[in-house]
Amino acid sequence: MRTVRIVISIILIVLALGLLAFAAFFLFRAVPKAAQDPPGTLSSDQSFVGEAEEPPPETPETPEEPEPEPEPSDPQPADDTEEAPSDTSDLTAQIQSYLASMTQEEKIWQLFITTPESLTGVNLATQAGDTTRAALAEKPVGGICYFAANLVDREQTISMLSNTQSYAKTPLFLCVDEEGGRVSRVGSNEAMGVTHFEAAADYGARADMAEVYQVGSALAQALSALGFNVDFAPVADVVTNPNNTEIGDRSYSDDPQVAAAMVSAMVEGLQRGGMVSCLKHFPGHGSTENDTHEGKSVSNRTVEELRSCEWIPFQAGIDKGAAMVMVSHLTNANLSDLPSDLSAQVMTYLREELGFQGLIVTDSHQMGAITDYYESGEAAVLALQAGADMVLMPQDLQAAFDGVQAALEDGTLTQARIDESVMRILAVKFSFGIIS
């Protein structure tokens, strides 16, 4: 019996050990091996760090296709009027160098734009030869203005202007009034081969800026071909007085905004074509009734009215880069008791309020509003004292020169004041390729 119990006990022990071994095997299969890296671990500063996800591959940027090279175009002829130095400092240096080479007399003569008759003493100038050459050697003026009577036909005009320019030591402003309509010194003569454009008021009625730009561009091309480099246009006046006769249909509109748009387009058309553009007649001649050609002409517009109406087209032309502004002879007691082109107050408004830093030219000093009250020398000195840079067509050219020279000698005018204006004159001449 004892032997049987021992055998049963051994059998039970073996069975128990087998069960333990079987259980251990299953536990071993159920638990990962210690050496197996887990898919993620916990760390003290983040909750779960798994395997770094590989970022999706970046879509490669499609390289921009290079713009096609422009096809070569036919070479265009060089436009001398656009060859002004691009660097302002270079231009200033050129101007200062040129100024330093001039005598005092040459500087004073540059302040005048005259007629060919006043320059030479002939009754009617239609050609330029030895008389013109001698006159320019003695009186090297800044410019000459021509009228319809001087312009016989195309060939004659080209010859006269070309010869005149060739005689000048300092190249000249060769000027004309070519507005269109009733003020067309060139276009009104069929022998000139230049389109006679409509009056400004007709273009203003259509209010088509593109059309006016094309007029300016065409005029620039036509006048340049004849030899002119300054067009006393456009008229920037706004007619506020229906009884105004001096301006009338020479104005684009009685609406200042329409006039401003047309003036801007005309300035751009002219000057992109290499023609110096001159806005006229500051501070605005549309409110007057009397004609300054005949005598005193008065405006009663207040400064506020001028700002809200008359000055809007002038500002538009100035903002577009007009090189010149012509100041009229009208008298406005709200600005000054003097004719506008002899008034420092009027010039101050133009320079400081409208920001014009270009060339200021007077209206013609052969007009009654000046000649009825002032001698040529007196008027020229007053204009320069006021801030004008050039005096247009003094009645007596030599007397105007003598008056300025005397004023310079007695201190009424300073050399700095003269040089300031000559610098502006030279700046325009260099910028438009008149001096190269």
C-alpha cells in the first residue's frame, strides 16, 4: 500500500509540473519579448511619442516658364528730345557748368523771348541770313516767337528756323501759338502741310482724353518737323464768364474737371512727342470781360473760387509735368493790385500752392495791359522781381535788357536771382534736347 501511495504522489507531482510548464509556455507567448522595441514610448515631457511620421513628399514646384524673348523690332531713329540725362545730379552738374561758362550779358539775354522783327529790326521776317546771324551774336536771346505772317510755306519755314537755330551760341526756344481753332499760326496755312485742328471747346464737348492726346502727339510731330520746340498750349483757362471774349472757345470747358482732363492729355501728347508745353493763362483768364491785348482786364474771383475752379486744370497740367506756365496780365485785387505777371503774390501761389517748379514766362509785353502803364525796362524788372523767369516779347527789347542790367548793377535785382531763372531755362533746354 505504501508503495502504491508513493507512486500516486509521484504521478501527481509530475502532472502538476506539466501543468505549470504548459501555463508558462502560454504566458511566454502572450507577453512581448523584453528585447523587442515597442512601437512607442512614454516620456516625462510628452504623452506619447510614436515613430516619427514621414512627412508627405513635397510636390516639386513647377519652374516658371521663362517669358519669351521679345522679337526684335526694327530700330527706331533716336529721339534727341528724350536723351536728357536720367541722373538728376548729372543734369544739374551740366547746367551749372554751362551757366559758369556764360557772361553776365549772355545770362540777361537768355531771359527774353522776342519776335524775329524785334531782334533784327526788319519789318517782316520770313528768312534768316546774315542779319539774323549778326543780331543773335549781339543779342543772344533765350527764344524767338513766330506768327502766321512769318510762316509762308513749309520749305521756307524749315529753312528759316534751321538757319536761325544754327546761328545761336546757346540754342533757342523756337516758339509758336498752335492751340487749334482760331489760334493756329501754322495749321491755318494750307501751305504748311499741318492739320488745322478744331477749337479746344469742341474737344471738351466730346471729353475724349484719347482724342486730345492724339492731337497733342500729332502737333508735336508736325511742329518738330518744321523746327519748333515750344508750343504755347494748351489753354488751361476755365470760362466762368459767358461774356469773356479773349478766351471763349479757346478753353476746353466751363467744367473745371473736364478742362483738367483735356489739359492733362494735351500736355502728355505734346511733351511725349518732345515738344515743350506751356499752360496758359495763370491765374485763370476765363472770368474777365476786357481783353488784355487792348488794356487792363480785371477779375474779381476770390482765392477760394480760384482753388475750386480755375486752378484745377493748371494743377492737372503741372502734375502731368508741363515744362512752362504763362502768367497773364489780368489784375485780380483779391491777389494783387498789379498785373499778374508783375505780382510776387501771384507767383507765390503758382510756386508754393500749385507746386510748379518749372519755367514761368510772362504773357506778351507788347499787349496794352503792360504798354499802357509801364516802360519796357520797368516791366521786365518787375516781372523778374516777382518771380518770372522769362519775359515774352518786350515792346522794346534793348530797353528791356538795359533795364535789367541797370537793376542788377544797382542791386534791385541780384545775380542769384538772375542765375536762378537762367538755371531753369537751361534745365528745360537740356531736358528736351534743345541743348545736347
